Amino acid sequence: MRPEELFESISSREDFMRFLEALIADYGNSTDEWENTSIEHFLEAMHAWATDAQRLRDDPSWRDFAHLLLAGKRYE
């Protein structure tokens, strides 16, 4: 299952871990679909999304962490 498909169902640490496993597999299977394939660009995209979206709460949830990681995958 793709990480985007798992995103909405994240409500626990275990769900987040399944999401993270899917994200790792997604990178291995479809790198061409990733906007940011270097760690530098991935982290920069995460930072830019967090800054631009202003959606990270002071008490983030597992889904918030997942959203941040998805932003690293595709945010420009």
C-alpha cells in the first residue's frame, strides 16, 4: 500500500510505523515520483512546508509527523 493511502488512517505509533515502512518502500519502488530525492532537498522541502503551511501544532500527532514526511517527498 502506498504511504498516501495509509495517511488518513494514522492514529497511533503502530499506524505511523506502517506508514513509514510504506514510505521507505515507495522510495525504493518509485523514486521517479519523488520531487526530492536527496536528503538535503528532502529536509529543505520539509522545512519549507512547515514554514509555509504553518500547520504544525505545538503538540503534533503521529499524522502530523507523517504529513511532514510526505511534504519532504513532494513539496517544491
